[in-house]
Amino acid sequence: MSEKHESHETSETEYKGSKNPFVAWVNADPTPEEAPWTEEKLEALRAGETYVREEKPVITEEERARRFNKVYKPLAVVLCCAFIALLVFVCLYTPPFGATDVPTNNEVSFKYIEDGLADTGATNVVAGMILDYRAFDTLGESSVLFTAVMSVMILLRKDRDGSLVNDPAEDAALAKEEKISVQHRDVILRTMAGIISPFVILFGIYVVLNGHISPGGGFSGGAIIGAGLILISQGFGSAKTKKFFNFKVFTIITSCSLLSYAALKCYSFYTGSHHIETGIPHGIPGAILSSGFILPLNIFVGLIVACTMFGFYSLFTKGEI
């Protein structure tokens, strides 16, 4: 009798499922049908009765799919029609192009257009807006890019021994892919990458440096530079790219760029909030060395964007930078 009671107590502790379905789902607890001891069975054992579980009918995959489609298809049609109706409603009430009484034509846009050159020294109104009037917002965008790369790196980056965490199949696939790419390197791709990539990176630098006096800036120029780095990696392999751009270089560039950007704008915010002159001349509008802090800010943003693009490419293809 004592053995049965001990066995019953031991078995009763085996079921640790929660009565709350959501908590049970989060904890990956077995369902009542899968659990060795359900509440009904435990009550029957305590009463000394024989417990017989009711067998539920087995639902096949075809039946599940049929029930799902029976609800999914009409619901999909209703949602699509509602979305189309919303878009049509918005289009019908959209102000005509060039109307002067639209909400976007207000004192804010007039301030940017009329006083942008005098306040920022940038002939490119957009650059003056995002790197001077709204520079704090741009700092947040750059921080988001840096955080995104760090998050992806935590999930995908290889260990110090060059292997992915708990994924030997992925390691083998990457090693095989790298071996094939080294042995059968595309001659046309390598040759064209060697010819085109310097011009791509040079054009990206031009776009970054001229962002305050012409269309362009750190975001677009950084994207072009990142594309040039990806082209080099595709043509010559990740081993050659690591000789001048590795994880250490990536960390130094992104960290220094973010900190320098924050330091410059903190100085501007402090002087502006206290109505103090910054002491940084705007220079001659239209010249490369002009527009106060906008040129170095463009450079920092371009470096962050370029590193982010190439970082995502390296992490998703090779698992490392």
C-alpha cells in the first residue's frame, strides 16, 4: 500500500502544466491530452476509482486545412476590400497637387526654406533640416542602425572558434560554400569588381562630402559605399575583405562615429538652449568646407550607414564580419 501511495505521489508531481492556456503555451507545457496526469485522473486516483479518458476524434491534416481555408479565404477577402476602400477614401480626400491651403504648407516649412541658408549655411535645405534643425532625430536613426547590427550580431555571429552556436549543420554548409567560392571564383565577377568597386566607393565619398551643397548626404553616400564593399567581398571573397575591414574596424568606426556625432550635437544643443554662440563659422555657402557641423555630421552618418550595410551582408551570408 505504501509503495502504491509513493508511486502515486511521485507520478502526481510529474504533471506541471498550468491551468492557464497562455501560460502553458509560453512554458511549453504538455496539453492535458499529452500530460501523464490530468486533474481528472488525479481526482479519480485519490478516490480509488479507475480513470478512463474519453478518446477524442482524430482530426487529419486535410480536415485542419479545410477548416482553416473555410475561415481564412472569406476573412482575407473582407480585409482586402476594407483596405482598398480605405485607400480609395484617402485618395478622394487628398488635397490636389500644388494647393496652398494644405496642412503641410505651414510656418515650419517656410522657416526651413526662408531661413535655412542663414541658420545652417547649407545650400541643400534637406541636409540643413535633418542635420541641424532635426539633428537629434538623425542621431536616433543612426543609433537604431547601430543597435540593429548589434542585435543581428548577437544572434548570427560565430563563436571565437569560428563555429555557430549549436548549429553544426550550418557550420558545415558555410564551410562548403566558402570552399566552393574559393576554388571556383568567377573570373568575370572578380575582374569587374576590381574595376568598378573603386569608382563606386569614390562616388559614395563624393556624395557624402557634397551632401550639404548638392543632393546627397550621409545616408545615400553611405549606402553607395556599403554597396562597393559588398561588391569587393563578392568578387574577391570575405578573406580578402577582412584584411582591411573586420569586426575590430567595424566596432571602432561605428562607435567613434556615434560618439563624435553625439558630442558635436550636444555642444550645439547646449549652446542653443543657453543662447550662446557656437563659435563655429558657417563658411561660404556652396563651398566644401562650410555649413558648420553639417559636413562632419554627414561624414559620421555615412560611415555608420556603410558599416551597417556591409555588416548586415556579412552576418547574413557568412555569420561574421
